Amino acid sequence: MSITLECKTRAEGGNPRALRREGFIPANLYGHKGAESVSLVLSQKEALTLLKNASVNNTLVELSVPEINWNGQVLIREVQTHPWKRNLHHISFFCPSGDKDVIVVVPLKIVGHSIGMSKGGIMEQMVTEVKVRCLPDKIPQFLEMDISHVDIGKTFSVGNLVLPEGITVLDDPHKNIIGIVAPRKKA
């Protein structure tokens, strides 16, 4: 998936509340020049569209900042929202180096129908995503897990995941992702 976004630089000392009232969202870009960061602003409409199509710490976004003559691929590192109103307050972007691994969170996708479920078992899913290390251009949208061999009383753990080349899972390999349990007996 290719997502492109254009931002403008933000004046230092500007009031974030005033920006939000005017329909803009404050943002920051880190890692594009070592430890230096840049204060940015983008329209609220673009920010909401971005968040509908991209995942935090998972999707690479093509970011352009014409005022400083910079463009490159970034990850959405953090999204801040109001605690109960859920209004968008701030977005942080991180520019990974192309030759260094990044740590991202990747969702899991179940494929297949387990033997245990065919026998009437019930699937319980304990984990929906895992933390992985890989190069920025190798970030998978999801990791598939084929559960067709899982029977009643058995589990599928992180160590059972079949990983694409260049991807390392950082979660405990013994952590259970799903389990198939026997159905409850009627009294």
C-alpha cells in the first residue's frame, strides 16, 4: 500500500490548540537528520484519512516537506488523542534508515480451519499482533498463521509462525496465540 502525505513546517512556539481550532494537526518528524526533529502541521482531513489507511508502527508513508526540501519514507510512531473525546491532537513520524532494522507491531491473520473446530472445538485467540524486527522495506502488512493442524486441547504459539525472510519475531516463542478448547457439556 502506498500512502503519500505533504506537510508544512510549523513555527516554533505556535499554539497547538489554536492550530486544531483552525483545522490543523501538529506533528513532528524525527530521524530524518540524526537527532534533529522538525515541527510540522497537516490538515485534519489529511490526518484522519492517513489514520484510516495506515497503522501505527506498521505502515510506511511517503512524506514530503517542501519548505525544507525533504521527502522520504516514514512510520507513524505515535498518535495522541483526547482521552475521552477521541479528538486527534498530535502525530509523530519517524524516518527509519534504509539499512537499519526497525521494530514494528504486525497483526496476525488466521488462515485455514482447524481440525479441532471441525470436531466442535472452540477457538480462543489470546494474541492478535506480534512485535517484529526487520528492514523498513520488508515490513509485512500481516503475518499469516495456518491453524488447520491444531486439534482440541492444542495451541498455536509464536514459535509456530512461518516467517518471511529477513523478519524476526521479538515476542516469546512459547507465547500462545490461539488454543482450541473442547465445547462445554450441557448439564
